Amino acid sequence: MKQTVYIASPESQQIHVWSLSQQGELALRQVVDVPGQVQPMVVSPDKRYLYVGVRPAFRVLAWRIAPEDGTLTLAAESALPGSPTHISTDRDGRFLFVSSYNAGSVSVTRLEEGLPVGVVEVVEGLEGCHSANISPDNRTLWVPALKQDRICLFTPGEDGTLRARTPAEVTTVEGAGPRHMVFHPNQPFAYCVNELNGSVDVWALRDAHGHIERVQTLDMMPADFADTRWAADIHITPDGRHLYACDRTASLITLFSVSEDGSVLSVEGFQPTETQPRGFNIDHSGKYLIATGQKSHHIAVYEITGAQGLLSEKGRYAVGQGPMWVTINALPD
């Protein structure tokens, strides 16, 4: 499997493009100068485009991905209604979902042949909106509103408009601050990292009665941690066995094991990492985790090992200034 790693560094307005070897080594292929502070990124479902949110001129850029080596060529851009905090697509690659923390909104941009052509929907009143996450069945968009301790639930229409589900939201405990989410690859569960209280919630996408229910909340910080909690990102391995979340104050990654049915998390350990890890990701083989250091201006590559999913550092690489987003694409063989 050939894989390309994209690192967004907003302070230097760059994307670093790396090839990832099967041994976990990175080789730099390209440094792209971006017209703006590049932040969230996502690869299209067909792996042909990298979508990137930039500011202060709020817009999404579509970069064409070369199938041979993953290098980027700018293909299109489209205006956004607010500063992009998180960007994702539906499962069919017809729409982009862009959350804006500052604007307190989520917007939908229509895609034509993979290229963004304009905003078709904006939902406001979502204070601290930090991500938009489409369910595995492509029917429900989960939108955490961090400042309101709720996750709003929408059904995307055929035209990209968003209709509130019934119920229209689920709530966390007060002061949790729901932020980023991932879905189990095989089981009907979602996992949300809460920025402000340093916890992870497990959500059953449907219980015995077909309802959404929070079935577990687990502290992600060491017992002796007494500083300000500042959780950032969360990812799960492709086999669904291991889950990881990071905290920026402590500069650590928390390791969780996941029960076979996906319903229960257990803390397996803590990995010190780059200073202020704003973002990280897991490669498509499930063998490697790559973390950014927003204050170290480096990334670290870890090998995922053993039944506990422990992390063993393989290498460390300088990137641009303030790296904060990692996106990994599997190239065609």
C-alpha cells in the first residue's frame, strides 16, 4: 500500500507532502505554499482531491492529488461563510460539511465532479461548533457545539440542505465541551472527545429501542494531572481495536483499547508526544500514528504495537510553523 501524508502548517501557510513507507519512514515529496492560513483538511472519498479550509479569506481549496506520488495541484476554490475549523465530506463525495467555531455554524458546500461550487446551506446558533461528522450509513450528521455541551443531529437532504432529526440533539455533562468524533468501523458506536473536561464519551448509535444513548464516559487524563484540561483530537484504528485521544496542555496521547462489540473503552496508557499536539491521525494499515506538535514545529511517527496498542516512536521530522492537521491518503496500487 502506497500512502501519502499531508501536514497543514497555518503559521507558515504550507502543506508538507510526505510518502509513508511500509516501515514507517517518511520521505518529503512536496512543500505547497498555500494562499492563506491552512487548517482543516480531508481527502475526497474517491481519493482524487484534497479539500483544505483557509483563512482569513474564508474559503475551501480543492487540490488535485497525483495518483503516482500524492503531490498536489490546485484545481478550484469556493468561498465559505465563516472561518473553517473542521471539514469533512458525505460518504458519496457530493457535499462538504464545514464547521466554524468562531461563526457558530455548520455549512454545506456542493461538489460537482469533485470540485466545490458553492454553499447550499448554513445552520447557525451552534456556539463553538467544532466538527461535522457523517454517520457510516450517510444518514445522520453529528455536529458538536462545544460551548453548548450538545451534539446536534441532522439529516442531509438530496440537495444538501440539513433537516433536524428527532430528537434534534444529544447532550453531554455540563462543561464537557464536545469537540471531535470518530465512528467504529464495524459496530454501531461513536466516540467523542470532550475538550474542556478531558473525557471521551461512547455513544450507541441505536440502542434496543432504536435510540441514541451515551453508554460510557471515561476520563482520558492521568490520575495525578492537575493542570487545565485541553483535549484536541481523536482517532480509531481501522480494525476498531484501539482508540487514541490527545491533550495539548499535557502534550500526551491517551491509549484506549476497545471492546469487541465497540461499547466499552479501557485506558491502556499514556504516550508523551510533541509539544501541544493539536492533531494526529492513523494510517490506513493501522500500523502507524502520526502526531503534530503545534509548538515544536515537528511531527512524530509512532508504530502501534501489541494487544494494548502501545506507541513506539519511529521518527521525528521538521515541518512548517504551527502544524495542526494530519491527513493520510492511500494511493492506488
